[in-house]
Amino acid sequence: MKAIKLIGLVWVAFALVQCQKKAEQSESAVKPPVADKEAKELTGNRIDNYYWMKLSDEQKNATQKDEQTQKVVNYLTAENDYLKTNLKHTEGLQKKVYDEIIGRIKQTDESVPYKDNGYWYYTRFEQGAEYPIYCRKKGTLQGIEEILLNVNDMAKGHSYYSITGLSVSEDNNLLAYAEDSVSRRRYTVYVKDLRTGKLVEEPVPNTEGQVTWANDNKTYFYTKKDSATLRSRWIIKHKVGTTYKSDPVVSEEKDETFYTGIYKTKSNKFLVIWAGSTLTNHYQILDANTPDGKFKEFNPRERGLEYSIDHYGDKFYVVTNLEARNFRLMETPDTKTAKANWKEKIAHRKDTLLQSIEIFKNHLVLSERAQANTLMRIINQKTNETHYLNFGEPAYTIYPSINLDFDTELLRYGYTSMTTPNSTYDYNMNTKQRTLLKQQEVVGGYKSEEYQTERIWAEATDGTKIPMSIVYKKGLQKNGNNPTMLYGYGSYGASMDPTFSITRLSLLNRGFVYAIAHIRGGQEMGRQWYEDGKLFKKKNTFTDFINCAEFLIEEKYTQPEKLFATGGSAGGLLMGAVVNMRPDLFKGVIAAVPFVDVITTMQDESIPLTTGEFDEWGNPKDPESYMYMLEYSPYDQVKPQNYPNMLVTTGFHDSQVQYWEPAKWVAKLRAMKTDNNKLLLRTNMETGHGGTTGRFKRYEEISQEYAFVLDLAGIKE
């Protein structure tokens, strides 16, 4: 009987394998979509065969689609169908990974409350709910809960829904918030009377989403967008109860390379209008008690002068790059704010970047960065005693949390690493005692001691040492046979710090190594690290990533047949450049919302982001910049060669990297690549740059991406 049962089990297993083989064979027999070629000559004698894929907002949103719009939608739909067919044999694995991920999430959860102006504010989630519920309690945490917004109710009927910019008036009675139900990051502002629960006026459309209240409880300021470029352009003043159509403009940012916005200082004394470009900052200030007054310039605009400001007592504190590449801290009387009055408080250091400050009555807290780690330095302003917080891990991330009170000895901060779940602490800056308020719970159990995190250093082509943060499950053998995911970004001075990820556990628990390449273009190693990865040094970003991949192979973490790469947006540009340069290094690549058509986009000043990024990438009107960008632009550098297996993702309503960039790139790759590897394009027709909203729904796409990689790695379960 046992033998019969065994034969039966073997037969079932054999049948399942044969079914999967047949499914995979049928998938491979399906021919990919072939995009029409319609040659269009662009500047520099460039021919773009797929320029026809570009649609305007009006075409995308039209009820009746014209011929071109329908053609584009049909092509994107065909690509989605092709992706679904190609990954059909992984649907069981996708479901398993999805169930794993959401199974780790604590469904009924609540944030750490913080106190502001007599109320405790917090956010909570309910079992099975996709969206947060914003709440507060008056006086004590034992008080009666008041629900400010239940986003689950508000999101009904929307395939995409985002709420941002919650801001309560000083008398605690009015709540301003902003809504986006399209995923184009054009927010509509609403004001709710918290005493009645009713909306008090008509909504204000086409804003940046952030509202700043004056101290009179009836005036707020908002930022209006340019309808075409989506650039934040105007600061508008609004009186509650009046029509937004008659709102006066208090400031217009006319320089198309700048963005603008408004906030209130932590002291609540000043309203601050900021304007910023890649290289320059500019501020205007106004007493928050006199919102009808005229804003005063903090310091004349000066190209190359970067700084940020905050206020306490009778002083402004200024973090600036003035004669300080890694920034230093200055202070100035709030009645004399011009640069000539700035006095140094914390000196510049060549090996440490000063990122920001948190001001308290008796202490200053400096957020710094050195050797690819974030640091937190605490200074007692009475004794000048200085100390750093210490965490005992080689790679980690620390950041200030919500600290609204000046007169306190408690600093609230967040801490995480690739093995430590997100944690919130209160730290007594006098006694040096820390109290863990909350650590992210991993449902089903998680033991950090079962995982290993490292900081390793690759050597770049020019001899520069490139840091990587790495994590894997203990017991892993460095024998060159481990599947490995290498992530990178490397642009805008944005540092990709090592943090914990619930989703990543589905890779680690299947034997993956996960590595973050802290390549030039970020600021992990200071301001120079950023400057060495932009403009005419941009190629360092790509070669650094390649060198990191080579190092992982040399050190026996993995091999090309088991190495995968991923990056999104500007990190998608990184993916595109790398697969053109060294396609042989990777088994598979995920390029999310990738910025790949560099030249065409940077020549079109009518679309979002272009003008503000000339100091990042270069202005193609300059012949030298044009030629340099052309040399690495992924779309322009596609060539007849073998490419890795690739999954490319985009959102139809993306306002940052328009959907047509990845769509055109995939079409060109299909026409030119010489291999039979998978090339898949997924277009979410309902979302934009940030992808799907909702607490659980977004994991469907992540599970699909993981299944794509796991399948290529030969992992079927």
C-alpha cells in the first residue's frame, strides 16, 4: 500500500511539472506586441520611431478617444496582456508571496501619538482596511477619540486615492487637507470644521497639497501649480469662507528652474516662503500674526548659495553651504537676516555633511552624514557638551521624528537597519536614557539575530571606494551561488539609506542576498559624493554600480547567472544605462518608472520637471551637455546586443517620468535586442509615479515583480 501511495505522489508531482512546462511553452509561443514605426526627426538628426506614443493630458483624459490615443492605449493594453500571459505560470508564486507579505503586516495598528497644541494626534488602521484613519484626543490619551478623517470612507469609488497635507488651525477648530484621485499630484484643498464635521467652503483645485495657517485662524496660504508643467509657481493667500477665485497672489516664482512653497517656523512666529532650485535657495518671511502684511526678503537671491532656516527665541538658525561644501550652522537676529549678519555657530567639516538641525531650549540636535551612515549629534547649549547616539550596527538609519516642543529634554527619533524593524524612541538628552515607544511588529514572528547585515566597500574604476549595505540570512555560504538583488539610485543628492523591509523578507528567506549600492550621485559620503555623480560626472553613477556588481561576483556572493538589479525613476535611468553598458553582468533587471529618454525630455520645457533639472543633468541647448547626455541616454544608446531579462513598469498618469519614456524604450529594445530573454512592460492605467495607493493593494505589484525574479532564479516556491 505504501508503494502504491508513493507511486501516486510521484505521478502527481510529475504531472504538475509537465503542466508547468506546457504552460511555459505556451507562454513562450505567444508573440510580443510589435509597435509601429513612424519616423520623426528630432534635433541633432535623431530619429525617433516611437514618438507617436506621446499623448497630452487632454488626450489621456478625454471621454471620446481620438485615433492616436486609442492606438497608444491599445499598444499599452497589448503589452499588459503579454506580461500577464508570460507570467501566468508564476501566478501561484505571486499569490504565495503576496500572502506572505500581507501576513506579516499588523492589520489593526496605531502610530505613536504626539502632542500638539493641547491635543494628541495619531493615525490608526483597522483590520482589512486599505487606508488610514486620522484621529486626535484632547488633553490626555485617555480622552475621547475624535476622528478627523476616515480615508477608507473617502476613497470609496476611486481606483486611486491619496490624502496629504493635514493641517489644523491654531484654535484647533479647522482642518485643511488635500486630495488627489487621479495620481497626477495636482491636489484639491478642502477645509473641514471639526466642531460640526462639515466642509466649510468650496474646494481649491490645482495645488501642491500643503496648507499653512496664519495665527488668526481664518487665513491660510497654499501653493498653486502651473497647469502645464505642474511646477509649484504661486503662493496664494486665502480667507476661509471666501471664493478661491478671488484669492490674491502674494508671491510668484518666475524663474522656471525654481519651485516654491510655504511653511511656518517651529516657533509659530514666522511664515516662510521658500524657493529653490538644484543649486540655490531663497526665502521671504512674515510675522504669522499679521498675514495681510508684506513678506520681507531674508537674503537676496544668490546663485549657488544653499541654505535652510528655522527660528527660536529672537534668532534664525541657518544651515548653509556658504564657504562650506558640507554645510555649517550660522545664526542671525530675526531683525537682521541678511548674509552679512550671519555668525558661525557650528563649523564646517570636510568629512561630515551637516544635513539639518532640531532646536530645543537647552539643546541642539544635528543630523549629520559620514561614511555612508546617518549620525545624530547632541549639543548641550549651556555646557557645550557634545555626544553622539550609538547603535552598534555597521549600517543603519537614524532620523528625527516629530519634535514640536522647544522646552523639553526629550528627543524623539526613529531608528532602523536592514535587520532592525522601524523603531521610535524617546531619548532624554540629559540623562542619556532611551525609551522604546514602538517597534514595527512583524506578524508571525521575526528574529533579527537570524539575519546578518554588513557594510562592504567596492573599488570604482578610478580607485574610489564605494560603500554597499548588505543583508542576508545567517548560514549563507559565500560560494558564488547565491541569488542576489542589487539596488541603486544615485541622483539628486538623495541618499538610499539601509532600512528594514517587510517585503524583502520574502527574498531573504529564499536565500537571496540583498545589497544597496551607495553610488555617487547621492550624498551618502558627503556633498562631494553628489557633485561627483551629476552633470559631466554623471557616468560615475553607472560605472560605480557596475563596479559594485563586479565586487559581489569577485567576493563570491553571487554570479552573473544569479545577479539581479533594480532601480526606479532616476534609478530606472541607472538600470537603462547599465544594461546598455554591461548586460552580461545580470540575469534580470527591474526598471520601475524609468527616466530613460533623457535628451527628448530635457529638450521639452513644457512637461513637468524639465526646467528645474538643468543643473542636475545639463541643458541640451548647450552642445557639450547635449553630447554628454546623448552618450548615456538609455533610449538613445539601445543597440543590437543581448540584454538581460527585463521587467519595466510605469503609470499612465505619471507626472514625473511620463509613461511614454518606458513604453518607447521597451518598443525599441524589442526591435533591436538579439536574445530571447523576457522583456515585459507593465503599465498601471490608473496610477502615476508612486504606483497604487492602499495599504495592501500595492503589494500585488511587488509580488509580481518578486515572482518574476524568483522564477528566473529557479525558485518556484
